[in-house]
Amino acid sequence: MSIFEAKVKTLGKDKKGNNKIISLSYIVLNDTYAEVEEQLMTFAVSIPSISLSKYESIINEASDDKSELYKSCVALNELAEDGSMKETKIYVLVWAHSTEEANEELKGWISENMSILSVGRSNFIDVL
């Protein structure tokens, strides 16, 4: 199963309650672009973009409607063949209620040869 990022346009409401086309970003777990597109067309007016995601993993699960997806970058520090330290960046998403909670979830996920480089709120509204 691959992780895709998708931007869709769908019907929503403006502040006055009038119908309006809005843009939303989703993470979609599926095997192929065609399957992602088929899944999104059940509710989207149009799909401006679908791409393979740079995120390698999704940590935790949404515990309730108030959970949000936080984006993070983790460094994997490895010894290179020439004896120097090599840093590889790994991008992961974390379900949490706050940046602090996301950071704590990451601390439980990383190994001793990894470090957290950044944690921040993402623009993804859900994982499908």
C-alpha cells in the first residue's frame, strides 16, 4: 500500500451558508493512482492533483474528531562506508491534538540513532 497526497475540489459552505467549491488536501492509502482517483470521485467535484507522498509512515491513529495530522521530519543517523556519519531525512505524519503531543508520539516511535528535526501542523484534513 502506498501513501498518496491528493488535492480535491468539493462542495462546501461559505460563512453565509451558501454553496461554494472549496479545495481540500487528503492523504490517501491505496495501491495505484487509478484506485485513488476512483476513491476520491465518490465525493470530489474535481481532482487537481494526485501524487506519491514523501511521507513514509503515519504514526498513531485519529482518536477523535479533534485529532489533526502533524507533519514531521526525523533524521536517521548512520555510519557511512567511509566512517563518517550520514544523516537521512525521513518524513512522517502523526495524529495528535497538539504539536507537543505529536512530539511525544514521535519520541516513542524513533530509535536511539534517530532525532526529531521538526514537527508542525499539516494542511491534510484526513486519511482515506
